[in-house]
Amino acid sequence: MQSSLCGCYSSEVVPFLTFLGKGRTSRSVRAGTALVATLVLLGGLAPAAQRTFYRSRQRNPTIRNVPYNGQFTFVRVNYTHWEGGDWYQGLPAWAHGYPLAEQNLMRIMNEVSYLGARSDEINSLALDDPALMKYPVAYIIEVGWWQMRENEATALREYIRKGGFVIVDDFKVRGGGFPAGGGWENFEDNMRQVFPDVRFYEMDLSHPIFHAFFDIRSLDIPQAYNAGRAIFRGVYEDNDPGKRLEMIINYNTDISQFWEWSGTGLRPIDDTNEAYKLGVNYIVYGLTH
């Protein structure tokens, strides 16, 4: 473990603690070590979960949704995938890492803030499920495999227009030595069903999402297994970068893989911390914009 990391976040957590109405100095000091300490604790909570790239008999994960009660609950979108989307252990494309990755992220959220998120109960909903409208942040992965239906496009458009924030992750270029679905092209075609004139903007460090909680200093982030650099793109209200960011897109990268693996020792703590910082910032931004 790299103890030099401890304490490096203490000055950055105060704004969000104040936003939550519990900006206690003692808490902010303790939070400086919480990110690293929780990664250590997760080693006893998470099973060894190294990703292996192979096809097996299709299986569907068990979804145990909890009713809405006002407490922050992480929501992962499920969808129908194109043929071949069950290439990873037979799981549908939307379910890779579910629910361990987000459970670990929610434990981090609760260590560094007073959000009080549910950490074990992770919901998964279809886009056209009316219950989705109760949740301000929605998470979707492997969108290169997404076979979007017309009713999903309508539902996503309504969700975003009503203020929902969407995080797109675990999204790879076509090919790359293992199945990658339709890559960017399939996702862009889907989004044009949602917003026919949609524009995708390259994100840079000047955007508030990278400073909503932690101060992200570089977008040259480590990769879990992807080749090349991570690409960050965004979709804005009315295609206007001066307005609300409605969707953050992690392309050619898999931020959630670090969350999922954080209890295994497969990746350095420094790299995992960067992935957690992005996840925390995304949620804070989604809750405050």
C-alpha cells in the first residue's frame, strides 16, 4: 500500500460537506484518508473479480430492486443487446461488473461525504420504467452493444429533459482484440434517435464536472485494459456548452473496472483512486445541476 496517498484529499472534500449541511472540520480531516482506507477495507468485502474475455452460456443477473424512499440509490440501466453482447461470462452487456462496481463506489461516497447513499442495494431499471424518473442519476455501460428500441429513445429523451443526468461508461472502440460491439457508431446512431441534432463535445479540465468534489488535474487517466487514451465527451442541453451538461461519456475506457477490482489488488491504488474520484464527481455534478 502506498501510504503517501493518505491525507491528499482533505482540503477538497469541504465544499461538498458544506453542501450537505454537515461541513464539520473533523469530518473533512478524516475524509482525507477515507478513500485509501476504504480501498483497503474493500479487499475483505469484494471477491477476486478479474475480467476474462470469453463467451459462455447466456445468464441473466438477479435484480433485486428496492423501493424508492428518497435515499440516494445508484441506478444502472438495463437494455437489450445485439447478438454477441453476452460475450463476457454470458452476462448481458449492460450487466458487466454489476452490482459490485457500484456497491464499491457507494461505499466510497459514504466514506468521503454525508450523502448517505445505499451501499448494498443497487437498482437496475429499463429506460421506459416509470420508476426511473424518481432517480436523478442513471448509469449505462457497454453502449456499443445497445440495441435501442423506439420506446427507450422516447423515455431517455423525457428523462434528460426533466433533469436526469446520464453517465456512460465501459465503452470501447470496435475491435481492439476482443468483442467491442458497434463501438462509437452504434452509440451515435442510438443517440440520434433520442436527439436528432445531438452534438458531442470533447470535454476538458475547465468543465465544472471535473471539480465538483475532487479537483481532477489530468484526464490522461490510467487504463484498466484498454489501449490508447481515454476520451471524454459530453452532451449539453440545446447543444449549448454554456448550459447544463446532460450526459458524460467515458469512451475507450472503463472507469468502473477499477471500482470492481478495487478489493483485489489487481491495479495500483493511485490508479484506482483516480477512477473513484471521477465517479464521485459525476454523481455530485448530477445531483447539483
